Amino acid sequence: MAAGLAVPPAAMAQPGRPASAAAPATLPVGDLAPECIAPAKPGGGFDQSCKLAQAAFQQAGLTRTPMRISYMPGGVGAIAFDQIVTRRPAEPQTLVAFSGGSLLNLSQGRFGRRSIDDVRWVAAVGVDYGVVLVRRQAPWKSLPDLLVALKADPGRISFGAGGTIGSQDWVKSALVAGAGGVNHKAMRFVAFEGGGEASAALKDGHVQVYMGDASEVFDKLAPNGPFRALAVLAERRLPGPLAGVPTAREQGVDIVWPAVRGFYVGPKVSDAAFAAWTARFDRLMATPAFDEIRARHGLFPLALTGPALRAFIERQNREYAELAARFGLMR
């Protein structure tokens, strides 16, 4: 059985997916500029999600004013989640980016008393996959090379990631360390606030391995650039800039780690505004133009709204809770 999770085939975007016929012409936010909150510092996956939404809505002309992006780092989404629930629960113009990492933290109780029932889930717009990244001058040319080095001397190799112990990047690190025969309690792990900081630390040699995501690294892999991708944690090779990177499975390491990316709004946002956001995403995600924008932002097809999204969120929550219990992470 694979270590990690899998996106059910039924969740993948299908050609010809119908758009909502009742989609209103504009969002019911009056003269307010739509806002996308990225719950981390610039440069990571949340930032990419907001930039994806910004570009898609602007190109489609579905908002009166351009969408602005604001950053609210803290707790890999915990601060933004709490702010939206307690202080900004009814803002019709405000989207917040979430990822599989957000759901993982919620399942562990790392957002305090908050749960998946405290916000309104609007859309899942794509799926990301884990990537094992090292410096180009690193001695390891493949994932098995890294695992051999880990087993020989785990104290010399530190993992860096955008999140603390228990985050999805930590879990990916623990899975890779475990494949090398290293207990997760013995691995060296350095936490950063977002993928931008983590990749910068790798570039400067402060950590040896960065457990990031495809959307965070696809624009960092120039032929003569500072990084080398050892593996993607996907079921099969990914298209585009990462097409030449083998999967972990190809290299004999059975780890798959998909991470959904999407958006939610506050719990008191009106039914009309929530329905309008849902309709807008339904219409956007049914177009070839959106497919192109999503690919440019390093994401792969996944399109869910409404009851299908809610069922997916609930299933992910259960699976993440089981994984967290396995690593002793529950609070």
C-alpha cells in the first residue's frame, strides 16, 4: 500500500464539465474589490493559488475591479482561518486560499477548536504534488542516493519545509526519512513560514533537502539553476517543466502525496454571495483558458464545488486524521 494519499479519479476535472447555467454576470460585492488572502508569506503555494484566481478572474472579466492579494502568515493557515471565522466572517468579497496542508492541520487540532465546519468551502481548483528538491551541487543524483545517505548518517541531512512539525511538508519529510530507515523522531527538520523561505534556505545551504510542492518549484528548475528535483510524489510523471523528473515509485519508493488547492469564505457570507462564487468557479473551470492558467501556476486538473467538494473535504479530513494518529500528532 502506498504511503500517503490519493486523489479519487472521480474528483479529477473532466472535459466538457458543464458550467453553472445560473451564474450571475458579476459577484454581489458592490464596489468592493475582491480579495484573496494567502495565509503565508509571498512565494509559496498559497501565493500561487491566489495568483491563479487573480489571473483567471481578470482574464474572464468576471469582477468589476481587479482582485487584490494580501498575505496573512501564521501557523500554515491557522491565523487566517481564525481571522475569517472570528473577525471577518461575513465579507462577501474575500476568498482565502487553502491546501491539503490546511486540512491536515485542521484534522490534528492545530487550528485550535476550529474544524472543517467553521467556514464555507467554495472550490477546489487544482491538485499539487510533493517534490523532493536539493541543491544542484548536492552529491545525490536520485532519491535512492539520498536514502542511502540518510541511513548512513541521518544527522548530516536536514529537511527544510514551509511548516512546523505535523504540517504536510513535515509528513512528506517523515515519509521520505522512513523510506531511508530513519525514524521520524530522529530526522533533522527545520521549519519555515512558507515555501519561499524554505527554498531560499536550501539555495543558501542552510538545509540539504526541501520537501516542497510542484507549484512552488516548477519555475525554479532552470537547466543551470541552483536546484535539482530528485523525485515527484505523484502516481505518474507530471507534464510540463517537471516531465523529466521521475516519480518516487519509479525509483522503488512507494510514496504518493497529492495536495488539493482551493478557496473558502467566511461562515457568515450570504447564500447569494457564496452561490455566486461557486457559479463563477464552475464557469471558469469549464474553460480551456482556465486549464492553461492553472498549468502556468504549476497545478494539475481537479475541479470540485458544491456537495462534491464537501464530500471530498470530509474524506480528506478522515484520512489525514488517520495519518496524524500514525505519527502521534493528534492534539
